[in-house]
Amino acid sequence: CGNGICDNSETSSTCPSDCTFTEQALQMSPEGGSGAIGAMFSVKALSNLEIYSLDFHSARNGNDQVQVYTRPGPYAGFEFDESAWTLIHDDPNVELERRSQVTPLGEFDSSVPISAGSVQSFFVYAPRKVMYNGGTSEGQLFSSDSNLEFYEGIGLTAKFDGDGSDIYSPRVFRGTIKYRA
């Protein structure tokens, strides 16, 4: 910290002198859809950035647990390997909104720095279901802006303990990725 460069191990919280970012958001698939207890997807950073939160659509309203996991690189091959993922947000009492309204999560326990050119994957888990839409092709670019690319992913009916029959593919996460770039 202090060298004028926001290194991969630094964030705006740990080194504000090097990592001054503007808050931005990339929204995906706001209408329609179905859901399951989890959604996995990957993003690619086009510039150095940090993802600090997500908003998403839930199938049912009420209070329930929401967890967000992340891992560097693609999720494929790690859908049921909990040891390959890092828990970055765990809230046992999120006020979930209905399908047509977004549920904000607030800031993650730990933001996720991503270097330009790197891929990072996310798994959003909510027992009352994470909403998504059917996609065209798993891994296909769905949405992007000048800093971030979002790729079609999968829906899951099991949390780290299922098999291939628990995967719905392709799926497009219904929500918003909040980041600083």
C-alpha cells in the first residue's frame, strides 16, 4: 500500500490511497424467470475493480438466510466442491422481496478485488430461491459495460452436495452486480 497502484491484494477498504474507485452496477435479466436455491455465474474484469455487493430477485418474500461465495476462475468442475469456494457474505436474516422487486444485500463481509483480464465466479444461495431466466448457452457473454463482463451460468437445487441432476443450465442470474472501478 502506498505505491500509487491498487495491487490485487488491496481494496478501497484496506488501501484507500491506492484504490479509489467509482461505484457502478451491472444489471442482468430484470424480468421473468424461474428459480432454485442457488445460482452460479462468472464475470470477467476488463479493468481493475472490486465487487462489493449484489442485489437479486427472490421467489418469495420473508426473512431468510442468504450466502454469497466466490472463487477465482470458472465455476465449472467446482459446483459441488465447497472447499473451492470462499464465503464472502452470510446473513441469516435478509428481508427478501418478491420476484418483481429486488432484494439488496448491502456490502459483503469482504469485497472481491478482480484484476483486469481475470475471471471470478460467484454462487448465490437462498433457501427461498434465487431467481434466474433461461439462457442461450452456458458460459456465453450475456451483458457487459466498459469494466465488467457477465456470463450465463447455472441454477442449482443443491448446495455443494448434489450431482449433475441438480444443475439447470444455461441460466441467467436475475440481479445486479455492484462494483467499484
